[in-house]
Amino acid sequence: MMTKLCETQGCILLECKADLGTKDHIHLLVEMPPKLALSDLVNTLKTITSREIRKEFRDFLKPYYWKPVFWKRGYGFVSAGGASLDVLKRYIENQGYDD
């Protein structure tokens, strides 16, 4: 789902992994065009994935998510700097639990 959503925004999802431990967040490595605002991409990803996940897993999530939100309001990002894509991908792959 994230791959398709990134593509609709002119982005390429290079790596993605959920950290479902106590941190409960997701890591995304995205190549995005400079004309796209990061906040717009994040808003699109959060809005659509929230709607689709809540629709598909409604019964399972009902005891946990009774509010009309799925993701928290904030987000964090880091630019890649001089690190190679292989290093960044390995970092993301090693986050959280194997799920």
C-alpha cells in the first residue's frame, strides 16, 4: 500500500519496516522529488493508510482504536546526507522485530 501511495506522489519507496516493539512506529526510506513538500507526502500516507487499515481490519482493531485516528499527529524525518542507500536500507531492516 505504501509503495503504491508513494508512486502516486511521484516518489519511490526504497525500504519500509514497522517497529512494532515498544516504539510502535514505521521506518520509510523514500526518494522524493524536490517539488513535493514532505508534509504533503506524510499527510497522504497517513490519511489513506489509516482509512484502508481501519476498513480492512475493523473488527480486529475495534478494541484498540475507538477514536477516529490511527496514526499519531507528529512525524520525524532525517535526510540521507552522505550515507549510502545500502547503509540506510540495512539500518531500517534491523529495526524492531521480525514480523
